[in-house]
Amino acid sequence: MFHEKIKHLFSSSVNSVVSNISEYVVDPQKDFTRNKKIPADRLISFLVSEGSSTTKNEMLDFFGMHVDKPTDSVLNRQRAKLKPEALEAVLYQFNASVDAMYTQSKYRFIAADGSTATYFSQPGFSSPEYFVKPGNSARGVYSIYINAFYDLERHTYTAALLQPVHEKDEFRAFCNIVDRHPVLPDSRNVYIGDRGYCSYNNMVHIIENQQYFLFRTKDIHSKGLVDKFDFPDEETFDISVKVTLVRSNSSKIQVTDGYRRFIDKATSFDYIEYGSKDTYELSFHIVRFPISDKTFECIVTNLPKDEFPPQRIKKLYHSRWGIETSFRKLKYTIGLSNFHSYKPAYVKQEIWARLITYNITETLINHTIVEKKDTNKHSYKVNFSVAAHICREFLRRTTEKPPIDVTALLQKELIPVRNERQYPRSQTAHFRRPRYFIYRAA
């Protein structure tokens, strides 16, 4: 069965990390060197299958309501030994195993975005770079910023980078992830981002890795990356431009072909030192299309024009919304809004664990065949909320428990697809407080 194969891939990923556990613990000489009630592999499996209930209830569910289950203090002592990088390594190992199962396409479309994970803590547990006072939170909360990359076709997270909220740097995080992001054989990554990611530094990092970018930028009538280009009189267009980047105003730097763009000292650019007379040339095209009667979108991309005409570019950028909806499911269905600790290291463990749970759930959904009947008004898809619950229970199951037919259960839990529904996005940022431990669902 396919679900058993996915569970095997997850177990193999955990075992691969545990086999080198000294690389992922605080004290390599002592931690996880003796037999305990919660060894490293069981600890990782517990964190991945953990839901939004209290720690005590989650422990009861995971250990099958046994009277001799480990205590909460034992769990905390074991968690203190494990670095968050262990869960991160499991995520990447699992992703690589699943990637090998797919027939690769020519392009892999990956959206980049970020979201904040907020939790309660105290100065004794969390350092000041995590502390903020958003919205109407008079007492303040603690936050970790998640920079995430998301496969728009498989609906899974391909990479992430966690930063304390006061050290948030989306540009730097984006470049770091692009430089180490896996590229599948005979395939090219297409990195898609909104206006917050449109910069020459990000573009060049992608070009240097021989991949593609598609960024939304400010419109031609605003000051931004495409300001002061020569555009045609038409409202919509697709034009090619050649740009020479410089970091010195020296008159000795001659640009005879294309546009000259100066990058000042305050702007990051990793390929030319500020004040140097070196240059960097790049080519891309600017696509402008209408999204309403009076509103236009402007896109910069280096995708081949013959394969990606403006209409396809428009649809491709619109698909970026998939990462926005994934954050909602990650927080409120998978449980990223309900942490079980005050310590940043523990919270990071749970963030990586939730990303793994999300990917396992979506992978199982992707391979669930939903039969379409002619009598049905709507097409149907698997209910993600129910699928996440089934996935957790499936991961908790040990060999002595009756097996679960995950595929059959998912085929029963369907909801109609209503793509025509639209929900207006809030015009002002709003803050949702995390939930206290004592108010968790029992």
C-alpha cells in the first residue's frame, strides 16, 4: 500500500538522522548514548505526530494509554538534548526520498514567502531578539519568522529557514535557501515571489545557480526596480531588457549596450564589492498585464519567452497564492499556532515537525485517487483537516495495533472543490495571539 511506503520513507529518514545522532545533540559525548524510555527515534516520531492538545494528552495518545508511559519531565529532559537541526534533517531526507518517486518535469515551480510563528514565553527562556508587542498585545509575545519555499504542484514545503523576529531578513534568507536548494535531475527550478523578493541580488543568485525567477515588482508608474526603463505606449507589453550593474560611479565604467544600474552601499549585492569597478550583466524581460479594468500587474522574469507567453506568466504568478493558503493549513489545521514550550529551541523543533507532518499529509492526499461521478455537481478533493488527523494517528500506530487503511479512509473523506469562491484579503495586518497551554483542547 502506498501509505505504508510513505511511512517507511519517514521511518528511514528518522533512522538515517539517528544513526548520526551525535551531529544533532547538545552534548555528543553523553546525549542519547544510553537506553531511555524515549530514545531519539521515538522522540522525533512523537514530535511529528503531536497535535494541539496538552503535552500530557499527546503523550497518552502516542504511548497507547499505557500506565507506564514516560512522564512529562522525562520528555522535557530528552527534548533538551536534541537540536532543532535533527528535525530539519529529517524533513530534507524525507523530501529527497519522495522526490525520487516522481517522474520529473522540465520545470519545478517553487513559491517563496514567509510567516510568523508566535508563542508565549518569559525573559528567562527566550532572549530579546524574539520579543515583540504586535497588535493589541500589551504584555508582548515571542516570535520566530519562517522563510519557506513551497512546491506549487505537489503542495509540499521544499525548504525553510528560521529567524528570530528581530533578525528577520527575507532577502538574505532567500539567497541562502536558493544556494542550497536541491535541483532535480533534468529539471529547472522556477522561484516565484511577490514584491518583497524582487531585487537584483536575488535575481543574480538564481542566475548563478542556473535556475529561473519570476518576481512581481512595483508597477511602471511607481519607483521600483523597473523605474526609468523605456516602455512602449501600450498598457500591456512583454519587453526584453539588458542591464549592467555597477557599484561605482566612476566615469571609467562604460556601458554601451542596455541600461546601467547603480547599486548603493546600503543595498546588498554579493557579486560586486561596493566601490569596485567590476560590472555584472544580466538579461530578463518585463511583462505587464491587466488584472482589472484599471489595475495592472508587472512581472520580471528570465523564463524563455517562447514557452512562457504573458498569459502563462499571469497564471503562474496567480498560482503563488498556494503558499498563502498552505500557511493557513499549517497554522490552524496542522497546529503551528499551538506550541508546547516556552523555549525557542523547543519551538523550532515543533516548527520543523509540523512541516514534516504537513508534507506527509499532502503526499498521501496527492496519491489518493478520487473518483468523479457524472451525477455529481462538483469535483471533489480530500478533506485536508480530516487527512491531517488520520495521518497523525497513522504515524502513532505501532506494530501491535491494528493497521489503518489510510487510502480507503481518505477516499471517504471528501469535500467539493469550489474554485469560484473568493475571499477579500484583510487590508490591514492583524495579530492573533497564541493560545495558552491551559486552553488547549483536551
